[in-house]
Amino acid sequence: MKKKLHKAMLSIILTMLFACNSTKTINIETVNEESPPKLVFLNYTISKGDNGKKNIQFINKKITDGKQKSNNNYVEIGGIGDLKCIQLDKDSTKITSVTIKDPLSRRIEFVNDSLIFENKKVELSKTSFSLRLQLHSQTKFIAIKEIIDSLQNTRTLIITKID
């Protein structure tokens, strides 16, 4: 009889334990392996040769953590002479691009003799310019191309390797 009572009590205790036991959901969070967003700053000089063709020389680059706030320096559709800056992957496939106004063609504002503001277009033979781009994680190269006609055809001026 003692054995039956013992078994019954053990059975009741186990039933109570399992009945009172709450089920827990275990959330396994996946760790995001992607690195933080990066910005790349590129500095170049651009000049126009006697033949009218543009030449670009790379000065330096700096890659930092950060996210670009706006693209105010870039235009939607470029005109002849403007530059397309294209991020390329390891296979030289286009990832993304932006277009900037021709750095050799500047508009200046000045006050004329009648004390009225005027705009004037100035064509430079040589100048420096900088790019600030949100760097895509797959980018290995940045190509700068000149728009050469109204159909948006381009001519490659320089390709910069991104480490």
C-alpha cells in the first residue's frame, strides 16, 4: 500500500510540475554581419587639353563610416560635358551612378557697373573637384565618364580602384 501511495503522490507531483510549467519561446537573433555604411571621398584634378579632350588625374581618396545625408551636388540628367560617376563591382558591372555638372564650366555671380547682379559662364582650363559618395559594399572600382552627346553616350576618363 505504501508503494501505491508513493507512486500516486509521485504521479500527482509530476503532473503538477508539468501543468505549472510555462512554455518559453526562445528567440534567436541573427547577428547582422554587414558592415556599417561607408562614405568615400575622392579628389581629382581635371584639365582640358589643346584638342578639347578632358583629362582627369587622381589625387587621393578617404573611406570613412557614415551615411550621406543628401545628393544636392548631383543632377538627375546630365548634359554634354557633364560627368557620370559609376560604382562598379569586381566584374565591372554597374552598381549605381550619379551625374555631376562639368567642373570646368562654372557660373559666377557678380555685381555689374549698375550695381545689378549678373551671372556669367566661365570656362576653366584646369581645376580640382571632389566627390562624396555613399559607398556600396560590393564596389571595387569607380569610373568617371564624360557625357559626349545628347543620347547620354559616354567616354571613360578614369577608373579608380577602391580597396
